[in-house]
Amino acid sequence: MAVAMEKTRMSMKIAGEETEIDLAILQGSWSVEQYLGLTDQTNRLMEYTDGVIEVLPMPTQQHQMILAFLYRMFFAFVDQMNGTVLFAPLRVQIRHERYREPDLMLLRSADDPRAQNRFWLGADLVVEIVSDDHPERDTVEKVADYAEAGIPEYWIVSPLGGTISVLTLVGDAYVAHGVFRSGERADSMLLDGFSVSVDEVFAAR
């Protein structure tokens, strides 16, 4: 995974003091424990793969409006079934050497033992809002990652294309349940009866 050099330096508060960290110094050899310890000290979105830490871009207002809308919709639905839905920053372990931070992550039971305090050990459904800095992160890389983690359903919300793709896990790979566009409602295979208006998602304010 390539990490742009301008994203390898970051400032953060450690023990109350502002400290600048150059991620490139250890890039490729960060341990899981170092990654977890570092991300415990900041609310910056950072993902980890085999010794490499990637700092994700700051979300835009449009991204956050869409995220807030989807969170409200999913929460209203799963709260009735004693489920839980949370939003980034919160880590999800794909495997021991890989962690992602989905925009939204959902479990159908709030008592699911995968919901650990520092990071989740999986999810029933995850949502990513595609970032224009590197669309392939959400549309290619994370498709493989979330399938590897065995997450049954993955929603890809693309402001760039005005589409919501709902992928469902069949065996060890995702297949498309549907690609939903303006005038349509995106629905879930996993959550019977749940759907959202594509137009309302992208018009969220």
C-alpha cells in the first residue's frame, strides 16, 4: 500500500503535549501494538496493513452530511432489534495484521462478542463513503478486505457517481445485490425491510 509522503507527518497530542510524528521512519515495520497505541492517542483516521500505517484524508462536509444521514437511518432500524451501529473513528480488525476504519459499522445484536472496546473483531454490515482522493481504496481494496473478514454486507456510497452499491457475501467473495441510482431506493439483503432513498442520501444536509 503506497502512502503519499505528505501524509506521513502528523502532529498529535501525547501526554498533553503537541508532538510531531513522522510515520515514514517506521513505515513497513510498525507493529500492531504500535499502531493501536498510536491511534489510541488521536481521532485521526488511520488504517494499518502489514506494518504500514495510512493516514486517511479529513472528511468533507458532504461526506459528513451523508454519514450523519445514514447513521440516523440505520440506527432507527437496528435499535428496534437491539442492534448497534457506530461510526468512524473505530477500528475493525480484518485479520491480525490489518485494520480498517469503516465510515459505519453495524451489528444486529448489541451483545455480539465481536464488539470489543478498542476495536471490533468483525461486523454484520459496513458502509464506506467513497473519497475522491483514492476511490479504489473503497471500491477495490476494501471489497477484498471486508470479504476476507467475512462481513456479510458492504455498502459503497459514491457521491462521485451518485450511486449506492450493496454487496452481499457469497462464499468468500462479494456479489452485487444492486447498484442503486437517483429515483431508486437502496435496500439491504441482510436487514429485511431496510431501505433508503438514493436521492435523500445525496441531498443530505
